[in-house]
Amino acid sequence: MEQMDEVSYCHSLFYGTNATEDLANILIDSTYGEMAKVFVISSGSEAMEAALKLTRQYHIEKSPSEPQRCHFIARQQSYHGTTLGALAVGGHVARRVLYEPMLSTTNSRVSPCYTYRGKLSIIESDAAYIQRLEAELDAEFRRVGPEKVAAFIAEPIVGAALGCVPGVKGYFQAMRRVCDKYGALLIMDEIMCGCGRAGPEPTERYARPLHAWQDPLIGVTPDIMTIGKGLGGGYQPVAATLANHKVVDVLFNGSGAFSHGQTYQGHPIACRAAVEVQRIIRDDELVANVRKQGALLEKLLKEKVGNHWAVGDIRGKGLFWGIEFVSNKSAKTPFEPSEAIAMGVHELAMREPFNISLYPGSGTADGKRGDHILISPAYNITEAEIRFIVDTTASVVKQFFRQYADRPALRNGQRPTMSTTPKLQSNGLGR
């Protein structure tokens, strides 16, 4: 309300506001000076669009100019936004399919860092796995033409598309080596996993880390990063794109401006809300609570449902955890898409007596098959609430798959179909 009394809106092409400048300073400080400038907009998709355009402008304005760099490499089973540019670089098959003819073709994808399904065997070491992924990215650069690649894009912890899958230690250093080798930028999408959600561990360099890339597990500073959901905590639609000094210096010495803009960029009310959210995160030491309660969440989830026949993997970090479901635990066989397992678990959880939301996702295994749910509670959650969430989640999982196993089709040795799926009341949520 104070911000509305001061200034509710002004066009940022002509005016600045204290709220926008305050937020920018907070965010730059949170990176310990690694980032140089902040562009504030209204959603994660818009933040990714800005990142793509900023990357393009960087390559055009640097010396020597490289206007041919317009190809982006991301990862399979990735999601970077719903607008056409962001959707085009991502690898979320289900969300792309309707719009495929409209999507840019100057993009490609490599394998994600997904140890549960990506390792050749249980005896393959992390180092050997990383080496394979590094070689794959290097080969993709060479296939496309390294002089054409603008950037490699990845989430430090993959959210919606894979279900909270973090990269193994050393992975992002390997990806950075390839980018640096060929002169491409590294873009990190922290829309879901950033702003404290991952509970990054303090280090000598980052005593009070906020961003996932500051955690030793990631250990690499991006050239451009995007943040969103944890920035404003849902109180206002707000997201941001941040760029490091290398990128900003090129624009400063070139045109002097980012050639991009939106009517509601840097909206003062949204910025003021984000300032207050970030103040509370800092003053209430909420990232420390994320680490503490996240460790308990991991421990209890693995204790309560880790041995369930349909639970293939439990992974995540901080207060950002995923459970992947399988029809055969030893073979890691995914359920068929027609069975809508993740949505069924979600819908059951929304009903009495459970009354919780378990965020469903599909296409986990190969872009089409595979089911997972996400658990990402509030930063200020208590131990008692963590225990309640885990107990309730365990009850939902056990009841859903008990109903699943009791179907006549399964008892007769036939593969269940949608007609034999438990009849669950729709909650009105889209897939």
C-alpha cells in the first residue's frame, strides 16, 4: 500500500523508481557482485525470452561481432517457459507438440544430467558419466558448427520436466568448459530452483548464498541467469534476468542499451513486493531453514516411501524434491502415458481426507513416458509440518497404488487402460 501511495506505475523508458533500484541492488548484492545488471519483468517465460535476446545482442555487439551465433543448445526433458522462444529451446515434448510448426529451429538438445536413468550401470562413476555428457555437448557444438552456437541453457536442478533432478558435482564445470572452449555463453534457468529454494550451502566465497549456482554442488557462475517463483513469493507477478560483467560491458561499450522492453517491466508494486519477500528471506534466515527442513524432508521421504514398489527414485535438494514412479522397480520401467499416474496421485491427494497438492509431471523417462510428483513447501515450514506432509504423501501413494493393484485388468494379467484407472474427481487443474 505504501508503494501505491508513492507511485503505482510509470514507464521505465523515461522514469526510474526507488522500488526497482532497491530490488536491483538486493539482487546484485545476493550474487556477491558476480552479476552486474538486472532486468525485472513479470514471469519466468518473459525472463527467458529476455535472456535469449540478450545473448543474441551480446554476440552482435562484441568485438569482433559474431552475428551468426543464433543457435541455442538446451537439454532433453527440459522446460524453460511457455512463450514461443522459451518453448522452442526447451525439450518438454508434451508442451511443445501443439505449437511445433511455429517453433524456431535454431535450437537443439543434449542429454540431461539424470543419474537415475542416464548412467550406463550402477558401477559407472560420476566422473565417467560427466565425461560422457561433456563429450556429448562438445559433439553437439561441432555438429551445429561451434561458430553458430550462442549459448547452452540448463536448470541447476531440473524442475517441472524431470522432477527435481540436480546435476552431479562437477557436471556444470564440464559444461562451462565446453562453452568457454567455443565462445558460447552459459545461461542458468533458476525460475523454479532459485532464490533459496535449493537451500544452497554456505562457502567461504558465498557466506549467505541465495542462488542454486552458489552451492558447491553446482560451483559455476553463469553468464546470464533467470529467477522467478521465489523472487516475489506469489505476492506479485515478478521475475528477473541477470547478466554478468562480461555481457554488460559489451553492451555498455556497444549500443549502450538492451534492445528489449515491455510495458510492465520493473513494475514498482511488483518490485516492492519482491523487496519485502527478499528482506524476509534474509532477516528470518529462511535459507538456513530450507537446508534444515530439506534434510528432514529427504530423510523422511526415503524412509516412508523409498521402498514402495512403485517408487523408482527420490531426488532433490533443499525444499525441492521429486518422486518418480515406475511399474517395475528393478527395471525402472515407466508407466504408460495413458495411465496418467502422476495426475491420478495428484487428484487423490487433493481429495478428503488428504487435502494436499502434489505437483504432477509426466514424460520423465523419455519425454513421453514417465511420471513424477514435486514437493516444494514454503521456506518457513516447521518440522511438524514436514512430518505431516511426508505422512500424508505416503498415505496418498500407498492408497493410490493399492487401488491400482486391485484393478481386475491387472489381476487378469492385462495391462490396465484408462477405462480401469481409479475414478478420481477432477480438481479443475490443467495438465
